[in-house]
Amino acid sequence: MHTFAVARAVHGIEALVATEIRRSRLGVVRGVRHREVWFEAAPGADLTGLRTADDVLLAAAVVDGIGHGRSALRRLALAARSVNLGGLAGSGVEVSASFVGRRNYTRFEIEDAVGAELARPLRLPYHSRRDGARPPRDAMSWRVTIEGDRALIALRLADRPLHRRAYKTDSIRGTLHPPVAAAMAALARLGGSGTVLDPCCGAGTTLIEAHALAPDARLLGFDHDPAALRAATANARAAGAAVFGWGVADGGRIPLAGGSVDRVLVNPPWGRQVPPRGLLARDLGPLWREVRRVLAGDGLAVALVHGGIPRGFVLEEAVRVSLSGQHPVIAVLRKEAGRVRR
């Protein structure tokens, strides 16, 4: 028997999540919405292994006819009242809601309307987020999403969102969102790659996600900040990976031979949370020249770029994402033929 499930995702990589579901044989994709992939999960499938998804939910109710007026709150409450809660248990109920477009009600009103109805038959306390309170960790976690006139009421499958990776024991400012790093690794087509480099590795997220796809690859991470490398080393250790090489280096002077790298994964410092330093303080030109130098002739670079495609590269694929209020592009790049003027 198939289970109707929903994978939540960063906006822009929904298609990559759908591809991961298909390739991993986790189920049959039935639809893609804003930040969601709806699918029928295969019997016995371990959905918590999805790497490009922010979270995975079990659908409890799909509600049509959800308009922009406040009558939608009554309709959602009635739908929550009809949810089959048999076999569920916990210390309480918490609900997180979101919607696309303008509505004449708030997310907190949605949460309270649905949460109260879910908690009542279970005889559990409902923990509202309305006043900024944080629900207890062991509360049963529900999600309500609305797009167009259709709403979804769903229960989180795991005890925490999938994007909260267990290996992330240490962090730094500007660390990359793990599902986005996983999407970059998937786009890099790592199969058969010998050496994978991140010249601005930060806390190591991109390379750790690459290791999940290519466990036999040689993974090299450099960063200007020794604290970042300490975080990367700790996270790699927590991930159980021992094929990493870390080193302090300026992104504008990568200590590797020309043409020695099969794949480059990089989230360059773009000045919002982590200011560029060293040879990159004025601009990122030195980084791109070095990436081009160390990349093998048939290699690929996958970069999260904010200011257009760097010189010296040909764009193979572009995926625009929404991150921290910005809209960078995951760019899949090949070296442009011929020499590039320095």
C-alpha cells in the first residue's frame, strides 16, 4: 500500500527533489507545487534519506476550496477535525503554516484553527506559536500549506526537519543550507570523479554532501579562515567520512596543480554574512581564474553565483533558488575553450 507523502524544498530546486525521489525509487511523483513535491511513497521506503529536501511529511488531508476570505479558517478546522489520528501519540501538538499570495488571515490564525482541532481528540495540549513561544521538541509537528485554493495538512515524518543534519555539530556564519549543497553535488554528476574541490569550504557542508553521492572520491577543502576548517573537520568526523583533505588557503591562490581537479563545488563569499578576504577582498576574479586553472579539461564547476556567470566559463545549466531573501543561481560551468586574459 502506498503512502501519500510531501517533500518540502527550497524554492527553485523542487525539480531536483523530484528527480532524487525517482532515482532513489522512493515513490511515484504526482505533482510539484511551490516548495513542495507530492508523491506516493513506495512500501517500506526510508523517506528520511532524502538529501535535497528540507523536510518530508505524511499527508493527512488535502482540502480544496480554500479562498482568500476568513471562511477558509472554518473550512480548515473542519478538515482537521476529520483527520484520522488513530495510533498517534505525543506530549503535545504544534503546527507551522505558510501560504502563497495574500490572504485575509494570518499564518497564526491558520495554525490555531488547525492545531486546536488536532489536539482535542488526542487530549494533548496545543502549543501555539502566536506569541513567539517555541513548542517543546517532543511535540507532534504538523504542517499546513496553501497554494491557490488547495491546502495540505500533513504530519512531519521525522523528529526534526531533514535539513538539520546530524553531522552539523559545528557551524560558522554564512554556512550553506545542506539541501542546497546536496543539490549542487547532484548537479555536478560526481560519478567517476577522482578529485572534488571546494576552495571556499566553510564548515564543509558541500563536500560532506558530495561524499554521500561519491564516497570514493578524493575531497579537498580550503578556506581562508582556520576556524572554518576546524568546523569542517568536526562535521566531517561526525559524518563518518575519512577521505577529506583540509587546508588553510586563499581562494585566489589554490595550492593545487593545474588541471588536477575533476569537479569544483563552491559557494563564494558574497559579502552579506561573510566578507571576502585576502586576494578576494576587491573582487572574485582571482577565484574564478584559479578554479579555471585547476579544473581538468573535461571537468565541471558547480557554483552558487550572485553576480552573473564568471568570465572564462560556459554555462551548461542554471537553477535559480531563493535563499535568505536573495535569488542566486546554481550554475553548472565548463571551462571556455582557449585562453582567458588575466
